[in-house]
Amino acid sequence: MTTAEDLKERVAEFPYWYHRIELPDGVVTPGWAPLNRDMYRIPADLTGKSVLDVGAWDGYWTFEALRRGARRVLAVDDFSDFLSSLAETDRRGWATFDFCRDALGYGQDRCQRQEMSVYDIGAERLGRFDVVFFFGTLYHLRHPLLALELLSAVCDAEIFVESAILDDYSPYRGGLGQGYSGGQMLAEFYPDNQYGNNHSNWWVPTLHCLAHMVRAAGFDDVQAWKLTDKPTRVTQCRGFARGSKTNPRAGPPETPPGGASADPGEARRGRHR
């Protein structure tokens, strides 16, 4: 029988934890909790849903989806982000995920994981999903809109996207408090380590741009909001977008869809429910 002390000893064996995950017997991994988790507005009830968690890392949102009743969750990661300072030997692939999955008692039939690039995601390989989580990943991609289109092609209902945003911070405009607060439709490109001293950061959009990227990928109803209204540090400069489909099998549209959320002002403000 595994005791709390056994779990603590196993947790301590891993050199780095990104996610703060609650395990049995009050044991908690020493990672970070998601910024303003309640502001993600993920449905409390995911009963019967299939979920794709892209950029899963230690698996916080994978296990949270299961806790909320998802019938199947597939976690995907390619382990390409080392946070500008993390040694490659300190990121142990799926080891932390597998440890948490076992500790939480989830079977591999319901809680699955696969190492792959977001650009290799497709329905023939992975099947289809009701819900897609895409957190902390978009700005690490050289081709973020392509990634959203590929995710749209396997998503039947809703996508939830969390990303760094430029509304309150731009390294090119002077830093914190010097972003694009007027609802501009733009994204900045970082060919080196201009954003966060991290070479794996490529593009960061404004919130307005993020919302319309999700819409352009095939989600005809989009709401977007900041996770922190008045950020005081760069790590708080994050935005969130929720996109849903009225046509479950819709993919990227050839022309912009109609509807109220197609209005630029509406997408900028976000329609909160």
C-alpha cells in the first residue's frame, strides 16, 4: 500500500515539476498552479466528453478533465519547451505524467498520452474530440494559425486556448505597461529570444488577434478575455479564448463566417457567458 510518505519521496525524485498537481493523501507536487484557474471558465461538468490536451506537460489539465467526468482524455506533448533555463536532462518526458496517472488511479484506456508535434495531429491518427485544451503552447509555435486549423479539424465542439498576449507587454515597445491596449489586430514575431529570453517563443498576439485566429480556424462563436485585468509582471500578461462550433464537423472556413462574433469589436471585447 502506497503511503503519503511514499508519494512524497517519489515526487522528490523528479528534478523539476511544472504543474502543481494534487495527489492522494494531501500530497501536492511542487510546480506552479495555473494562473487564475477559475478565469479559464472550463465547464465544471465534462461527463462523457472526449478531450485532447495539447502541451500537457505533467498533466494538470488532463487529470482535471478526468476529475470533471471526461470519458477519455489524450495528452499530447513534444517536450520542446525548456523555459529558457531548464536543463534538458531535468525534463523527464512522460515520467512525471505517468507517475501522477498511476497515483491518481487512472487507467491507460481512459487516460492516454502520446509524444508528437501539434503539426502531426489528425483525425485518422487520433480520432475526434468534443473538447480541445490548448494552453501555454500557441506562442511557442512557428505556425500558430496552422496549429489551430489542425486542432479545429479534430474538434467537434469547443476549443479553449490560453496564450501570452501583447495587450500589456511588448518587448519591442518598452516592456511592461507598454503593450497594445487599443484592440489592435497584430502579433509580434520573435526570431531569437526577444520574449522572455526563451528561444522557443515565436509569436505572441494581442487578445483581439487571438480571438480572430480562433475564429479563422473554424470556430464561429468566440469569446476572449484577459486572465489578469491589470498585470504587474510579465507572467500575468495572458489571454484566453473559447471557441465553439455550431457545425460539429466544421473545419477552417474558406471565407469568414457570419454571426455576431465575427464583428471585430465584439471579438475584442469578448462575449462572456
